[in-house]
Amino acid sequence: MLKIGVIGLGDISKIHIPAIQANPHAELAAVCDLDESLRNTVPDVNFYTDYQAMLKRESLDCVHVCLPHYLHYPVTKVCVENGVHVFQEKPLSLNTKEGLTLAKLEDMHQTKICVCFQNRCNESFELLQEIIASGQLGKMIGIKGLVTWYRPKEYYDVKPWRGKMELAGGGVMINQALHTIDLMQLLGGEIDSIRGSIDQLLDYGIEVEDTASAHIQFKNGAKGLFFATNANAENSSVELEVSFEKGKFIIKDSVLTKINEEGKKEKLIEDSKMPGTKFYYGASHIKLINQFYTAIINNSQNYVKVKDALTSIKMIDAIRQSSEEKRIIKMEELQYANS
């Protein structure tokens, strides 16, 4: 039986905790948060306000890090150095440099770090990956990823760290659109270059971007278009479209649709949903958490490692650098600049 701890009892912990409690091979032994008023939110579980005290007093096998972005690296580092496996919420890190440091940390220790890219486990995406691997539609031509959401000023006022670069690592790209960026690079493969642009369309007085766009050149010849904004009037469905020589696929409203050369649409599969949660959370947290626990028990490598999650952070840095310097950024150049 794995003994599990959770650090951070904010919104996302409400997805993690039921998944932990539903796993027959795991026991939620301890939780930690600075807010004393949350002490009784998880009954019959030891509560701490100091995560290092929790690590010292509890014999934990794995800790879920559900904290603001700027705390991901330092807290994960302490957990790993104490021999505790980590299931870390996204993003991996604030930037590429910090992500590379985490990758070295992962290599130095025998503990595992799984980054929470649960949308990789969505049924629609898993089937799309299988279809692409089959090669049945010929050469990939392009990938389009759209995230058009709404965030009011209060979103940043309630938690001011979200609007500060040094604490959040960015805005819409690293917070709302990170999963889409990750899925695009998984489908398209190795990236050659990126030309990007970031902006603030909303007068919120924050440091981070609320809108971003990018043209991505993949090494296989496919082209990518990425657009994300928090300046929409509402939270519209994320769209992921992949075009091939003999047709294309679209994931929208959690449904994978095939469109053939004649334009005929065919619904292939719909993602599972978790009632009572935000629509964009989906139901795949539990799949990824279970997968990681199995990897811990069997000492296998079937989980989202630091190196797997690093590309999405590199893409964000490339888009930001491209916007600032108004030029195409080669990915090899970015890696050199941050190493």
C-alpha cells in the first residue's frame, strides 16, 4: 500500500484527493497547507502547515504537489531529496532553465517525478495518436491548437501571483493553454523553429500575457498554428485539429471527429467526463495518477517524466523570446541559451 501526501489544498487538490482515495493500492496519509482553516477539510488524515515537517514525520511513498507555479521546483526538489516520489501539477517549471535543473535532479535520484499532463490520457487523444501512428491518412500537413477562454480581473486579484512573471512564469500560455501546447508537440514531433507573438488585450495591470499566437515549423515538414487568449467573452471549447494528405481530425467539445477528403464527418469517440468539476479538467487525472502509482509499484517508466514535459516549457520560452526580438527562434538556439 502506497502512503500518499498532498501539499496544497487549493482548487486542483479537489481533483487529486478523490483519485487518491479511489485507488486500492494507495492510502492518503497526510495533507499540508499554510491555511489552518483547511485543517478539517480532509477527515481522518493528518494535517500539516509545514511540508518539511510532514516529510519528516510521515513515511510517505509519494507526494502530490498542488501549489502555485513558483513553488513547484523548490518543493519537488525537497521531496525528491528525501526519497519521496512526486506527482507534480503542471507546469513543470517557470522556464526552461529551471526545467533543465529539474531534469538533472531527476537523473541524480532514484525517485520518480510525474508531471500532470492528464490530457495525454483522454480517450480522444489516445485514439488520435493510434491513428497517426498507423499512417493511414498519409503525410501530416499541419496542426492547429486554439484556446479561447475568459478570465475576469478578479481571477488575478484573488491570487496576485498569477499576474506576476517571477511567480507564474507567464500567463495564458503556461496556465490555460499548456496542455494544448503539450499535445501539439506530441503529435507533431520534434520542432525546428517558432515565430511567436504575445500581448495583453485586457487592461488588468498584470505582467503576464493574456493572449499569444505562434507559427510552429516541425522537422517533419508539418506546420503548426497556436492561438490562446483569456480575452474571450466565455470559456469556449479547446480545439485541436490535425490535417493529413487524405483527411483530417478535430478534437472539440471532448469529441474526436474524422473528416475525410470529401468533407464527410464521422464521430469516433468522446472523452469521459467527471461530473461536478470544471469542464476542462476532464476525467483523466485519475488515469494518470493510477498509471504513476503502478509505475512506482512496478518500478517501470510508464509516466510523464520531467524530460517529457520540458518541450512545452521550451516552446513557451521560444514564443516569448520570438515576440520580444521579433524573429524566428530555432529550438536548438533556445536550448543553448537556457543551458
